[in-house]
Amino acid sequence: GKTLFPAGLLPLYPLPPDLASMLGPMALGAAGTAAITALAVLWAKRRPALLSVWAFYLISLTPVCGLVQLGSQFAADRYTYIPCLGWALLFGWAVCLLPGRRAWLAGGSWVLMLGCLAWVQCGVWRDRESLWTVTAARDPRHFIARNMLANIRAEQGRTAEALALYDESLSIHPGYGSAHNNLGNLFVR
């Protein structure tokens, strides 16, 4: 969905404290992957580009999709740039099949929409404070964003706000070691 309409992006999607809560979405993702793979194989003779793009997507996404866990996130949007290149090429090919002005209208509209979304996203990544403020606003359960924002508040000398944000982070994920460590450092200071 975020490939088609990349809005509401987050710098990372943290592993939830209760990993069992991910079983449903993971099963749905596996079923969707299997279904798309089956369709791409079935349509391979008529539409070989679909199978090629799907294979490129799966191969290039495999190292960053979370099968091997690195860090405290299960996914990050920035890791999908290269895997999604094939879809952009496939979309461009499909637009070229449209007759006359429809191709220009469809392609131009798509590029304009993506450009506007990219402009908005650049504002989110303007600085650390913007990034973590927007992330915390977009996802009320994002304990990492609250911890990072608390670090910024502590650096700014806004101790009461930092304490409140550390508490929020720990109320979402009581075992989050980084927030415990940062809170302890704040008390030491």
C-alpha cells in the first residue's frame, strides 16, 4: 500500500513488546506474497514483466525485510527504495500503453502526487526534532520515537518534558532498555 501511496511514512517500525501480536499481520503478508507469486507465475507467458519485477522486488527486499533481525525495528521505509524501482518501471510501461493524452495525464498526475508527498516527507526529515515529533504524532504506540524525543528535550534542558516522554515510552514498552538507561542518565545529571 505504501508503494502505491507513500503517505504516513515512519523512519522505522519498532518491534512490538508482544511479538505474538505480529502473527496475524505476518500470516497475512505471507499469504499475500504467496498469492502474488502464484499469479505472477501463472501470467508469466502473457506478462513476463510482472514476474521479472516481482522477482526483483522479492530478491532486493529479502536482505532488509526483517527475516534476519538487526536493530529494534521490524521494518523501515528507507529500505524499500531500491526494491520499489521495478514497480516504477512497470508503472511507466503500463502508462505508455495508454492511448494519447491519457498516458501523459496518468503519468503526470502520478509524478505530481509523488513529488508532493516527497516534499512533505522532506520536511519531516528536516532535523531530529521534526522527525521524532512527527513519528510520535503518527503512531501513538511508537516507544522509540518518545524515547528519542525525550533525549532531545533533555539536551535542551527541558527536564520535565523529557521525564514525561521517558515515562510514556516505558508505559508502552516497560522492558525498553534504552529508555531505562536514558532516564537513569537524566536522574544522574
